[in-house]
Amino acid sequence: MKLEQVHSGADGVRLETTEGIMHIAFCTPGIARIRYTLNSELSGKASLVVVSRPVAEDILWTVVDQPGHLEISTALLTIQVDKLTCAFSYRDAEGKLLTKEPSRGGKTLERTEVYHTVFDVSADKVEIGQGADGLRARAEAINRKLDRQAYHTKLEFEWQVDEALYGLGSHEEGMMNLRGRHQYLYQQNMKAVVPVLVSTRGYGILVDSYSYMTFHDDAFGSYLWTDVDEEMDYYFIYGPEFDQIITGIRHLTGEAPMLPKWSYGYVQSKERYISQEELIATVQEYRDRALPLDCIVLDWQSWTGNLWGQKTFDPDRFPDPSQMMQSLHALNAKLMVSIWPIMGAGGDNHQEMSERGFLLGNQATYDTFREEARELYWNQANTGLFSHGIDAWWCDCTEPFEADWKGAVKPEPEQRMLINTAESKRYLDPGVINAYSLQHSKGIYEGQRSTSADKRVVNLTRSAFAGQHRYGTITWSGDIAANWETLRKQIADGLNFCVTGSPYWTLDIGAFFVRNHKEQWFWNGDYDEGVADFGYRELYVRWFQLGAFLPMFRSHGTDTPREVWRFGEEGEMIYDTLVKYLKLRYRLMPYIYSLAGAVAHRSYTMLRALAFDYREDVRVHPIDDQFMFGPAFLVAPVTTAMYYGPGSRELQGFNKQRSVYLPAGEWYDYWSDERIGGGLMIEAKADLETLPLFVRAGSIVPVGPEIQYADEQPEAVIGIKVYSGMDASFTLYEDEGDSYNYENGSYSMIEMKWCEADRILTIGKRVGSYTGMQAVRQFAVEIAAHAGRFLVSYQGDPVAVRVES
């Protein structure tokens, strides 16, 4: 491929080559949009993912013709284009190489034909089945018709030797650094795709494609491949720090809105609570035991009988939904309800969708790519559920055409990919099969926002895609199984999800499947006796400790109960340990909610791979079982059994420690305030009661009192603990907790700064206000590893506190 002509205009730089057209446009000085087509013009397609991509008029770029190559530069980024091969190289403002394509060129387009399926929609031609993963409907195809011509696209790179890559979403394999790896990118239970890569060399790549994709960095090459696209379309985002890259991603795909404060509290779920009496009684038990709780979840079959996916309450088990919600709210608890995109025949939801032609070819799953269908789906959910006062959505099975959850033997990865993508392509355009969840989430968000401004949208969803975070979603990792290997892998899966710019990820604490049903490959937990097995109780405690430091803290699963008291009684080690971390989560609520404010207002990420903060330390690149939770905490979950194996078998010879890498700097052991030098591996105490937890020197951590729900005691004294050793800062964020008034400035921020040299803590001037704000605040200042606390009365004006050594 040879460069023939260059045209620079207001919309960017057009490169005419011997094999098609390339176009480079700058969205910001550090973000370049790059397109490539073999057609005579670019497609001009509307994006489902990118919401802010016009070329900024005030961005200056230059085009310099150099011997052998072209240089297209902004103040932050230079793209060099080889004139003979059109290979791209990307450099920063100082000329440092970020990454490059192979010298022969790295962009390949291969024409492909796109077909759509024609179905016989008569009732006797639709096969209805019930699997472990819900209702399934499959229609008989009559024919396939040619729809259009498109491209397979292939984007190749030559990544650097010391470069680590992260991202692509949450998958089940537990890959951390993606170098030397291969990943299939299609939506599945336990696969949530986000087509974003982030590099420790200081850049990110967002691919604006919604078809099946693959990632390779192996013997087959180093590239991203897409199945069906109108053209190659991707964004190169310069940081160089991960937080700056995330800011760029959200500039393109939209900011994450505030979730309600209660959603950062404890969420109790199981498969399943069957009646309004059981829901209320469970919450009452938490209150009677003084165990903190903010939300309880109603899993599938809130509907009547076999009317799968009907968005109404069964009148026999939920005879008075409005009164149920009043009772739960009186207990200061919220309710999350599971809804599905697939609907069984017989209910009025299904009938209405069918009559209006809004069902896909299987005559059961609604077409979320049609705006009118999304509006109808919301109207049904509003009439049947939201109007009664429910607080949050659990959008289950948001990859509705997964087809391999059956049989005793797990299909090979290639088989799984073929089975599932083929099933999706039966009913959806092959060019959009990865975006079903994105559009489904859009309908829920826009529907609720149009109905009420008093409740923030909370949507727990099993699948995800780039940009979905702008719709108030939290993604969980699917129906995982209870074993130590899965626990360990989940950490890397969550970190790689959040590094894509999607900030909210969680999992089923304790795993969904606990027992082993050998006739079904996915039902492969290690604990047939459930909570009666001390091996499972130990595993659950470790999962619970991890969950206390995730964006959403939620227990869920089948096979065995999940309430705290099912694991023992007060005075017993396992019960007391669960309560310890449950209460710790709530004491950290001022810190956590301030992080949530930073997510919404500053494009922050609270669940952080170590490379966010220690990008240039190559020792952190492969670490897959530690992470930062906000700027202060380094969390090192225990992922091996130390006390019991399955069947309550006692283990011997474990020293109750785990190795932890502390990056450069100084650290404090959270439990003892012992100060430890960084840049080395240590052996940390890790008995069952102890999650290895460290605080970075130069941190300010606000903490609250022991509370029973997130909004309790708004007037309480807030502790300010300073971990000295370096200068520090932290912004305390507060707002009304559950409305969208913050979008109009109804919130407050108080910046706190610690000066190490002067040993002065300055609590800065409060900026902003909101209804219900505590005009006078009491802060109890404490310096780690030093005795004494200083009570400070704060009325919104700056206060300085000097602390003697």
C-alpha cells in the first residue's frame, strides 16, 4: 500500500492510497480517530459507543512532509505514516515511540457478505426450552438473504518488549497482562466485552466495532480482528497515565453518572427469595442482629407461574407490592428486581411486544436496537414494577443468545465461540451482536430518567460494552463456580474490566454454583454440603473480604443460603469475621462515596490495577492478585485455602501468611499502623480474620461511625486519618445521595491537604451546597501511628490543624 495524495482540511487529514482511503481526525490533542475503507468514501455511520467525537475546532495540528514519511502532529501526539507502506507509528510530544504497526503496514480489510435470517414465526416452529440459565427460544430458519457487503478488519501492532497490555473486559480465564495471550471477544455468561486496550507505554485503543472480535498476541501475530464492519474505525488515546487515558475514553463514550449512596452498601441476594414475607423477614433479621444492609434482591420468577420475563409481581406471593415496598423502605432497605429481555408466551408483556412486531426471530427476545421496542419495554417495567416503588434493576441474561450452557463437558474455546456467535447471528445483525446489552441498558436508563428524577438508575447487568457505563450500570461476572481457582481469577477479570473506562464491576460473593452437578459442566463447585462445609465457609470469608473492596458489595448464588448468620453465630470466628468486614465497609463509606464522586466528576476509577499508580514499575505488570482501592488502599486478597478443604477436611502446615508486593514508597499496615518501606516483597499476616491491607503513606482517609445503612447518621463525626510520610490530599464529596440534582451543582466538595514538612492538615473551604447538607461538621483528626485525636468544628471555612511530631 503506497501513499498517493494527502488532503488536510477542517475535519482532519485524508490519506489517499493505492488501496483505499485513510482518515485521521483529532477529537482532543491526545485523541486521534482513524478510519480506513476500500470504498471511494468513508461510511459516515452513526456510532452506538462514541457520543462525543466531532473534531474540536480549536485543536491545532500540523502536517509535515518528511523524507520517507508524513508527520501529523498535535501538541501531545504525533502519527508518522510511512509513504511506501502506510504503516503508522505513534509518538509522544518528545518523540518517544508509543507503539507502531509492522513496517509492511498494519491495516487489512477483507470484503465479506452479510446475511440476515428469515424465519417461520408460526408457533409450532419455535422451540421453547428451560435451561439452567433461564428460558430459551429457538426458531426454525427458512432462508438466509444477502443484506450488504462489509469488511473483516485486522489492525496489527508491534508491541514493545517491556510493554504490558490490559483491558478487553471481564472474562473467566483470569488473564492480567494480555501480552502473549489470545482472547475471543463475544458476549457470554461470564464474558463481558469492552473493546479497549490500555498500555503501560502510555496509550489506549478503543475499537468502534460491535461485531465479534478477536485479540491476538501469540504465534499467530499481534492484532485486533473484527468480523463485520462498514470500515475500520478506532481511536488512539494518549495519556500517558492510566487515569488520563480513562478520561479520554469517557470523553468519547460518556461519563459515568452518580449511583445512589445506598448502592455502595451491602446487597444481600440469593437464588431466590420467593415471597414478600421472606424479603421483609430477611431484612428484619439483619436489623435485629444490627448487621448493616442497604439492599435485598428479588431474583428471577417475581412473575406468575411460567410467564418467564413478565414484568409484574405474582399476586399470590407478592399480594401487595406497594405495601411491601413501604415496609422495606421503613426498614431503610432498598429492593432490586431481576428482569429479562426474553419473554415467554402467555403474558401481556409478550403479547404486546408480539402485536407491535418488536420481537426478534425467536418470538421471545425483544429487539433492543429499535427505539420503540425499548420504550415499550420500559413502559412495561414501569407499570408492573417501578410504579410500586422498587429501587434498582437487575438486567439478567443481557447476552440472550448464549447457547452452550448444556452437557457434561465444557466445549473447547473455539467451539464455544462458534456456537454462541452463530446463535447470536441467527437473530441479530452480525455487525452488532456485541451491543445488545448496551442498547438494553440505554432503554432502562432513558426510561427511568424520563419517569423520575428522584431515584438514580442502578442497573446490575451480566454483560457490558464500551459506553454502557453512561447508563448507570454495574456489571457482574456471571454465574461462576465456588472454588479457589475461580476466586483468584476473578480479581484479574475485574481489574481488566475497570481499566477499559467502565468503572463499576462486581461478582457473586461465594460464587453462584456451590455444588457439583456432574451432568452440567458449569455447575462445578467444590462444596456439595454448602454452608455446612467449613471448607466453603473459609472460601466464603475470603470472597467476602474481597467483596468489601469492590465497587458493589454483593452476595449471591444458588445451592446454599447466603445470609451472614448461615455461616455461624456471634462469638464464632467465621461469623465474627464476616461482621468485621461488613462493618468496615460501612465505616469507609465517606471514603467510598467520595471515590464515587470522583468517578462522576473527574473520570476516576476506584478499582485499580497496580499499573494505574505504578505504571513504570515493571514488577507490578504481571501482578494479578493485588489492587488499589482508590488512592489509599492496597488490597491483597487471600486466594488459597489455609484451614479446610472440601468436606470440612482440616488442612495442616499452612503458616497463615501471603506474599505481598509493596511498590516504591512507604506503606502502613492498616491493622497495626506499622510503617513499612516499599519496593519489595513482604510476607503479610493472613489468618482467616486478616485480609492483608495496606495504606499508602501520603494518604488521607475519611471514616464514619458504625451504621446500619448508608444514609444513617448524616450528622455524625467524620474521622480524618492521615497516613503521614508524604504530602497528601483528598476531596471529601457529599450530595443528597439519591437524586440527579447533583447534575445542576447540588453537591459539596471539601479538599483536605496534609503538608508533611509543616505537619499541618488544612481542611479547605467547602465548595458548593445541597439540600440537607450539614452546615456544621465535626471532624476527628488522627495521625496514623500516633496517639490522640483532635476534634475540629468546621463551618465551611478553611481550618488548619498543626500536629506535633
